[in-house]
Amino acid sequence: MSDRIARDIEILAEMFRAGGWAESRVESEAVSLLLSTDETSAPLGGVRSAQRCARPDREPVAVAAMAEPVGSAPAASPVSTSLVSTDRIDPSWSVITAPNLGTFYRAPKPGAAPFVEVGQKVRAETEICLIEVMKLFTSVRAGIAGTVRYIAVADAELVDGGQALLYIERD
């Protein structure tokens, strides 16, 4: 299961718990998900895994998910957007973080060129990405002058507030 799908399932589970629902089913070509507080809920067809999630302050929640439909081909692995691996991030580089939870976009609109690329020089006022939540787009600026050395997030990936987006080597 991809990290993005796993993170999306975590978010859905938290929304389920906070909403006080008894059951929720989500099905698509990529994922089938059942969240339920009722142990007798009808299972999803072809479920590969099921687990019990319990918190002392909440009702137990049964979670079952199938990452890919039976017989489907595995999803293609995402393409790296950097020239260096994460284990080679220089500690002297400055990290630019997400100001809030949302979807990270590298370009102003689909099909457009990205705001920045690895190796590109930026100024403090350079727009580096957009973070979108509920159709509200927040422009993120570099905040420092330097060279983009590593982009830590894939385009259209969900990010948390404070999560590293990219690294800049100061001029």
C-alpha cells in the first residue's frame, strides 16, 4: 500500500472517530475501506487485512482495507523529484515547511511548469508551491535566497502543517 493511501486512510479513520459515525464504506478502483464500530458489519469482498483500532477514550473501530483489487497490476512507483537521496540532505540547508495541512502543488495549474526545480536559484519572494485545502490556495514563498537542493514532496501529495516541502542551500 502506498504511503499516500495509508495516510489518507489514517485521515479518514480520524474523521470517522471524530464524527461519531457507526459505519463508513469507501470503495474505488484503488481502495476498498470499511470503518465500523459494529463487529457484525458485513465485510468487504476480497478484504486482505482487517484490524481493530482502539483508544481508551473512544469506541473500538474495525478497519478493513484492500489496497488493490484482486488481479490488478501494482501501482507504478512515484518518480523522485530530486537529484539527491534523503539520506544525503546537508544539515546546513534550510528547510521550507508547509504552513498548514493541505495538498501540495508544484505548479500553478495542471500542465503548467513547476514553480521551482532542483538546482534553481530563488529569492526570498519566489513562490515555490501552493498548498490547497477546501479550494483555498495558500502561496508558499521561499523566504530566503539560495539554490533549491531537494524537493521532499511529490506533486498533489497531502502534507501536514510543518512538514518539510523542500530544502534550499543559502547563498
